[in-house]
Amino acid sequence: MQSYNILYSFFIFLFSFYNLSLCDDESSKLFTHDPEYLISKHYFAIEPSETAFTLNIEPITYPDKCELKQLHLLTRHGSRYPSPLDIQVMDQLSEIFANVSVAKKWYKNPFPMKRNFQLIPRGEIEPYYDGKQSALRYDIFWKNVKKTRYDPEVVKFQAGAFSRTVASAMAYSEGLSNGDGPLDTCKNQPVYIWSLPVNEDNILEQDKNCLLANETVINNNPAYNEQNYTYANTTLKPIADRMTKDYGIYPLLNPYLVPYIYDYCQFWVLHFNRTDTWCSLLSEDDIIKTRYYWDMTDYYQYSYGNSLNEQTGCVYLTQLVNGVENYLNGSSIMVADLKNGHANGIFQVLATLGAAKNPFPLTANLTLSQIQQIKYSVAKTVYWSSTIYFEIIVS
């Protein structure tokens, strides 16, 4: 009887050891991230709160006898819901991870298709603060403008014909002019925000209206296709294979889905300030590498990766120069031209200017160290509600 008990105990010990060795805890393969750290490192298109929502702004000063006469703004709309394609792929990922034990509490897609591209509350507050910051930064200029009643010929608001751009322009106007108007106790100022139909807007929707660019750059771009294929097979595939092995995914996870896991991660941080869901599948290096996939895409489709992109911003810059000349020769009274558009168009304008150019091409063979050295990207340059001002100074 005594020997039986010893044998029984030994068997239980072996069985427990066997389970520990074969049933490796999937949670040990998850990564822990601090949301604020990831945002502060500019891994996402989310501006850190300390700059997005600060009012600690010093007014800009100019040399003696120099005066700011005209101000042009090109800005991106505020933070939003994912795109339709993102949401479709998120649904696909949700199905793939439905049977992954670590994802049981969060695999379902919380982003409804009916809200695609719409602003979120933060996306309404960001441009509101941009307007307030502009009023502080250009203090003397705006005080002179506001000495007279609001005139849409003097302060011009224009937005792309989408809800996220028009609503962002409205929020910016509230931040800029709140307290200067006639409405209600807050003295709100109603403003006119004009838009062109998308298929006629060569200023803010230029990437949609250049047939040559759509046929040879955005679509059917051999140079981009080659880099995309190489990066997927050399950099994304090892990440996909690791996830396949760690979480028992079958069939094998497609490498092209990995950048959308990054997107899922980004939108969970943006909407819920959580990194314990899709972000936990990615190491910090994985986040950098998957972010770069999208940087490389933007580089070839909207920036210096194709010479045509260096011409596409000409329409915006031409109308800007015409606006300056018309004001200086007295044929226009417009002193502020405030435009709200998209990241794609801003990249094209910057490329036409020869600005925001990295010292090396964004190719598939960059090392992690080189990727970390990239200075200009969506997350660092054209994040949600980023602003670019062109100042016309006269001496």
C-alpha cells in the first residue's frame, strides 16, 4: 500500500510536468507596452497630448520692420475611425484569432463599417486646439484681423468634401474665433467653409483627380510592387511565422495581414488607450517594422518614391502663389487661407516643395537601425491634425 502511494504520487508528478512542457502558456508570448510611451516615440499617427492640447504657446516675433501680412494653412483632419479597408481586414483578423486563447476577450472588431473615416471625439478636439494655438502663436495678426466683422473674403476656410475634413475645419474655426462672434453666451462665430466636389478638387483631393498618377503611381506601380513583395517576404513573414507558431494559427498567417495588426493596435490605442489587445502580439521592434511598411507605401505612392509625386502638389502651390500676388496687388482682401485636407495631399505638396525628404530612399532592404533613423513619416510629419503654415511676411 505504501509503495502504491509513492508510485501514484510519482505518476501525478510526471503528468504535471508533461502538461507544463507541452501546454506552454500563450500569455508568456504576449508583449507589454505603455500607450503613452508608444505615442511619445511617434510609432502612431497620434500626436502626443503635451503638444496637441497645450495652450502654452509663445507668440511668434519677426525682425524689425517686418510684418505678417498673410497666412496660409494646410492641415490634416483630426483623429478618426479606421478606413473601410482597415475595417474589412480587421473583421478577417477577428475571425482568424477567434480560436486563439489569449484573444478570447478582445478579438471581436469594435469598429463598425458605418462609422468608417468619421471623426472621433479626440479628432474634434485636436483641430479646436489647433485653432486656439494659432490665435496665440499669431497673436498680433489675428487681433488685427478680428478688429472688423468676420468676412469670408478675408478669412477663407476650405475643406475637402468629406465629413472628417469639414468637421475639422469647423472645429478649428471654433478654436480660432470663439468669443469673437454674435451667437449665444459663448459668442460663437459662424463661418463659411466651402468645398469643391471631390472629382473637381485638384487642390485638396489632387491624388484622386490625376489620371496619370492613379494609373502609374497609386495603382500598377512596378517599383512599389517589387519593394512591397520583398518586404513582405523578408521582414513581415518571420513575424507572421512566429505568431502562427506561438498561437497555433491555421492555416499559416498571411504576412500581408501583419501591417493590419499594427493598424488594429494603433486604433485600440487611439480609441481605448489599450495596448493589451492587438498591440500585445507585437514587440516594439515589430511595431517599428510594421509601421515602416506603411511609410514605404506612402513613399512610393505619394512622395519621393515616384517623380510624378513631385509635380502633383503644383496645383495647391500655384493657387497659394496666386493668392499672395492677388493680395499684394490689391485685387484680393484675403489675409488668411485655411485649408483642411488629407495626409496624401500634404505629402505631395511637401514633395513638390522638396521638403521633408529623408537622406536615403525608403526601400525594402533597410535595416532596423536605418528605419529608426527615418525623420519624416506619417507618424512624425503628417499625423492626425498636423498643421503646416505658410507665412507671407512683408518688410
